[in-house]
Amino acid sequence: MQPSSSAAKIAELTADIIAPYLGREGPAMPMLHAIQAAFGFVPQASVPVVANALNLSRAEVHGIVSFYHDFRHAPAGRTVLKLCRAEACQSSGADRVAAHASARLGISWHETTADGAITLEPVFCLGLCAAAPCGMVNDRSVARLDTARLDAILENAR
Amino acid sequence: MTRLFVPRDALSVAVGADELAAALAQACPDATIIRNGSRGMAWLEPLLEVQTESGRIGYGPVEAADVPGLLAAGFLAGGAHPKRIGRPEEMPFLARQTRITFARCGITDPVSLSDYRAHGGLIGLTRALSMGGADIVDELVKSGLRGRGGAGFPTGIKWRTVMQAQAPQKYIVCNADEGDSGTFADRMVMEGDPFLLIEGMIIAGIAVGATQGYVYLRSEYPQAVTAMNQAIAAARQEAVLGAQVLGSAFAFDMEVRVGAGAYVCGEETSLLDSLEGKRGQVRAKPPLPALSGFLGRPTVVNNVLSLAAVPDILAGGAAAYQALGVGRSRGTMPVQLAGNIKHGGLFEVPFGITLGELVMEIGGGTASGRPVRAVQVGGPLGAYFPPALFDTIFDYEAFTARDGLIGHGGIVVFDDTVDMARMARFAMEFCAIESCGKCTPCRIGSTRGVEVLDRIIAGDTGQLGLLADLCETMKFGSLCALGGFTPYPVMSAVRHFPEDFAPRQHALAAE
């Protein structure tokens, strides 16, 4: 999606994206996931379209979008690096790995490098707790992380 | 033709199983590569297995780079190699288990319905179809199965309530929002034996009169989403799901719904709100979801492991299941050994084993080789236990008696480098991040808790009384377990590891 896309164009695309979900029970979450899959985030211009389709106010839809950690209000970096911060990973050196990532990238949690390459995000449990510490590189899970393995991942992402 | 097995399980993939499968496909073009589930021995993943005349022989952990060496060692015929472990089922870690829920996991092709049938699948459903709803519910009640999500409520009683409710439409909702750190049994079922969950949900539907099911699956589990969707499609194809389940008069269909990263949606009422498309905020109870659940209609909300236990209870009878376990905790519990542990993974065992056996004998102590200092049982809302309490038996009531909970059966091991004051602070921080905001003790209390712990860590031990007071308020004043149980890790850390809450000067001087 080009950043120059107008709100009207986004609204039009949004209407097409959500159409298949209209008849379903509790369609809001699948709609929002589909919107984010298409645009990389949930654009402001999509909100009134969803609100209208579900007979909700814009404020209500904004309330849903902002409640969930997964939904973005702006595009992320080209690579999203999620590192698990939960207990099992902490027991196995996750804090060290996270500090290393943060120092190397020069960003902290929820930030994106200036060149738009990498966004660093915390995640709380990926269910890979017997191979901690773990994380995700875009849609790909990685486990048994250490600083060397992380460096290799960051090299590839640049 | 040689059959090779490389797990498709998320943990195996995260440590190189896809690369291994690709390397094997190139090196052994004549072999059939089956992407099985995981056997649950995490330290051996990726575990490569080869079908030989003397059974399946395992090699692990195997990287793609090991393939030429394995070929040279004749692994296709089970040849000797430093990474050869022999027959996996003879490994003590597997041999000591009582695998009921996980009987097929790691053995079959997870998305092959014919494989599922060939390994005892659909026997429970076939029997259920010949019984009435009331008889199925009675069987569940007799089995003694209690909700494996953490609360331990008798599953059969919940089903009976839904069965007796009058409504034109009822639902089966599977809680697959397995957000607790240190737990992954739900994920392993969905990735390694998804038809088991489907079968359990259909039986639940027949029992209570529900024709539609939803699996609320967390977005952090993309491989589980894929495996469940593949299995559901296969089940529809062969009329296991649909208008006539296995040719009977019963209809049942189901759908996966993906969460969006909110931990609190593992709480059943916020899960239902999220499923309805709202903010995942906790509802006040009553009304019970059993009577007014999804869209205000009668709904069974069960954890993955509860539903996955159902087919075997129906197939083998309630008595066989009830014969396992201790006290009021019947059957088996898939225990998850995680964190800083030498032999981590999935260990299914009847209730009654001690915490010490699990951590020290089966888990082999820490991976770092340092002494075990603390274990957290039951996820981020579970208590920390010191080795002095390792005689606690795995049983709902035994853990309650020691101010803990077994929760979803996860055990996270920490070595002696852990700072328990920091872990207590993390518990409050996590609660603050994940609070749905509906009730004040959780929303405000968790933030105040972080501040109080910061002052204690800075040396103001006079604040410990305030912390205890705050925890009391959260425990008794919160609407759900997030605010209500956060005091467990916090206060257990204070109680069992008071030295970590003392002024820090000593520690600094010693370094």
C-alpha cells in the first residue's frame, strides 16, 4: 500500500476486504485481521467503514482496535522482531538477548529503526518455553536464541 | 519406500525443522517425508525419525548440516551415529509417561484423517453417536474430568447445565488462548493431533445439543491455526463435520477464530466478548456462560486439553479414566516442563506425582547446570515454589493448600541467578500491561504494585506491609483471575524468598 493512497481509496478497499465476513457471527475480529493483513496496519480511514457495516459508532470500533496489542495504527518496519519477555524466557536469558537487540538497533520496545528496517516488539509467550529464549521474525518463530543467533537474524533483516 | 519423520511443531520449526526437511528432500529424493507432531522431548528437537524394520529410530537434535554425516552413517537403515537415540518410545522420558491425550502426538501425520482413524481416532465419537446426550454427560461426570484450563471445574457438570438450558442455538467454544508462560500443551495438541480436539468438540456438541463450535486460537500460534484449518477442511471433506456427522442425524460444524494478542482473552467471559467482536473485557458472573455465553446463548467454554480428553473417556469408558489420579484430581495431566530445565517438554502423567520428581528426576534440573532456586507453577498467575516444597504432589487441592495453583500445568524452572523481587515486580507489570481495565483493583492495583515494588527494590522495606495489603485488595476485589491471582506470584516470592526483598547493600557488597 502506497502511503499516498487517499482515504477514499482505503475506504473503498476496506469495503471489499470486509464484505466476505458480513453474514458471520461476531465478524469484527476477522474483519480487522483481514484489514491489517492487507494494509499492514488498521488505517483510520477503515474505521468508519467497519463501523457502518456493523452498525457501531466509530468510537466503538476505535475502542476495539485500540484494545488489542496486535492491531497497529501505523505501518511497522520491514522486519518485525518480536522477543518474548515472559517468565520462561526470562529464566533462560531473555533479558540479555533483548538488551543486546535494543543496543544494537539503537531502539527500545515498540520503536522502529530510522531506516524503517526493523521494529522491535515485546511478546508474552509463543509457547516455545522449552526452547527458551524465543522470538518471532515476521511470521517465523525462532528459539534457543542467544546474542550470536540474534546478530545473524539482524544481519539478514538489514 | 523409506519413511522419514520431521516434526512440523512450532518449537521444532523454530529450531530448524523446515531447513532439515528441505535438506532431507534433496539428499533422499526417494524417501517420503512426513511432517509429524512433536514427541514432546524439546531438547531433542528437531527429532528426525526413520521407519526401519525394527521400528522407528530417532536422531536428535538434528540440523540440516548433519544430513550428509547421517547419510554416511547409514541412518536410513537406523545406522549408528552420535545423535542416534534409538526407539523414541524407549527413552525414559517417554517410557515413564501415561499418554492418553498425547497418545498419537508425534506418531501420526497430524492432518491425515486416515492416519487418525488407523490409530484409534473417532472411536469415542462413534460411541457417542449411539448414546443420548444425557448418557454422554453422565459418562463425563463419572470420569471425574475437571477443566484443564486452570479452574478445575468439573467438565460434566458444566455440560449438564448447557444440556438442560433451553435455546434454539447453543455453542461449543474451545478456549485455545493459551497465554500462560511455560505452557504449550494446547499448541502441541492443535499442531500434533488436531482431529482429537475436533472429535472432542463434536462429542460436546452432541451431548449438549450444540451445532456450532468455535476455536478461539491466539495469534501467537500461527502454525496451530494452519494445522487446525487443514484438519477442519479434511474433516468436512469426509463428513466428520457437517450436516450429518459420520452419516448420523447430528449436525456440527466449527471454525477457528484468531485472537489479537490480549492475554486476558484467556479468561472465558472476555474470550466470549472478543469472539463477539468487542473489546475483550471481563463480564460479571452471573449469568454463567453455560446459560448466557456467546451472543447470549448457552455455551460450553472448555480448554483444549479438557475437550481433547473427551474422546478417550468415551472410547475407553469413564471407569478407566477415573482409575487414574489421586483424590479429586482424576485422569492424567499433560505437564509442561519449561524455562531453565535440562529436559524440557511435554510429560503426561496421572495426578499424584511430586513437583520434585517432575523438576529434578524427569526434567534433570536446570539447563545451566546451576542449582534450582525457584519454580513457577501454573503460569504468570501461579505461585513460586522453593525446592523445600518439592514434596507437593501434582493435584488441584494439594497446590491450593500451599497457596499455589496448578493452572494449566506449566512448570517454569529458575536457577540461583534469579532475582525474586524482580520476578514479583514483573508479575505486577504484566498485570498492568494486560489488564482489561474493567475493575479497579486490577487496573490501578497492578500499577501501584509496580511502584511499591520499585520502592522495595530501592531499599524501602517498610513498604512490604503495603504490598501485602494491596495484594489482599487485588485478590478479593478483582473481577477475574488476572487481578485476583497476580498476588500469588508476588506474595509467594515474598514469603519463600524474603532475602531478595531485603535492602540491596549486602548483595552489592558481596559482589
